[in-house]
Amino acid sequence: MKKNLFIALEGIDGSGKSTQVKLLSESLSQSGHKVYTTFEPTKSEMGVMIRNIFSGKTEADQGTIAALFLADRFNHILNRADGLLKKMEEGYTVITDRYYFSSYAYHSVHMPMNWVIDMNKPCSELLRPDITIYIDILPEVSMDRIIKNRESTELYETLENLTAVRNKYLEAFEILKEDEKVFRTDGNREPELIAKDIFNKIITL
């Protein structure tokens, strides 16, 4: 197994990505990888702005939100201190909770997908994941988890929107099937079973 991988985990809200990032990090560390985990939106100023929009503290149109995500992603990739490229150069296996497929899925509900893909093309050219793991859950399951685990919901967290986002994920995977390596796993199961599927796929890379 290659020891310097770039892995992106994707899924609608409530899919269990954060749990799977933690479990995968532990499994890869035990297998001799030097692991760095990260997420989008990041903790940068752009990331803070995005979170303020999601929580309702700030208003912004969908084009502005997409542009903020792009700016945050560029910084995530290129930051000289702890950017993705820097960590890859240092020999880490990097796992990110969300990457550009999140933009394709969430933003294209409100604007043309080709526009979103094109604006993110420089990111894919700078750093493309060795594999994107998509944790697929039903939107109804997502909403149930969100309601149980959160005191409030955010901008995109409605059943109607999550259903649309899931459909857009599947559409993006089909459009980019020749360019991107995507592994889809059933996220409606116990976390341990999902983690086993993911790890068994990673060791084939």
C-alpha cells in the first residue's frame, strides 16, 4: 500500500464523515502511515465567513458562497505552513473531510454544475485525490441524525435540499467518472462495517 496518499471523504450532512475520518486515520496510522487529517471549510478567515453564512449570522447569495469555498480551498491547498501540498511533500497521508465534490454537489443545486466544476478545475489540477470516498446515506436518515445531534440546523440542512444534494453528488460522479476515482459505500450501516469497507479499498491503492 502506498504510504503518501491523498484521500477525500464526501457525503451529505449527517453521513458520518467525521467518524470515518477518525477511524481511517487510526487504521492507517497502525499500518505505518504518517497521517494528517483536515476539513473544509477550513479555519481560515474565508472558512469563518462561510460558517457565519451557514449559521445565519451573515447573508450571501449562492455565487458568493461558491466563490468563498473556492478561495478557502485554494488556501487549503497552497498554504505554506500547513497546506495540503505542503503536507503531501512532507510525506503525510492526508485525509480531508470534504473537498471539491462538496462544491459540485451543494452549489450546483442552485447554479449550473458545469460552472461549478470549471471554477474548481484549477484545484483538481493542483491536487487530485488518489481516491474520493463517498458515504451514501438516505436524506431521511441524514435529517434524523441532524435533528438528534444538533441544537439547530444550518443553511443546507433541509430534507428537500439534502435530497437534491445527494442527486447532484451522483450526477457529478457520473460526469467525472473518467477523471476521478470514487468509491461509494453504504453509510446506513454501523460505523465499524463502513470503516472496514473503506480500509479494504484503501489498501488496494
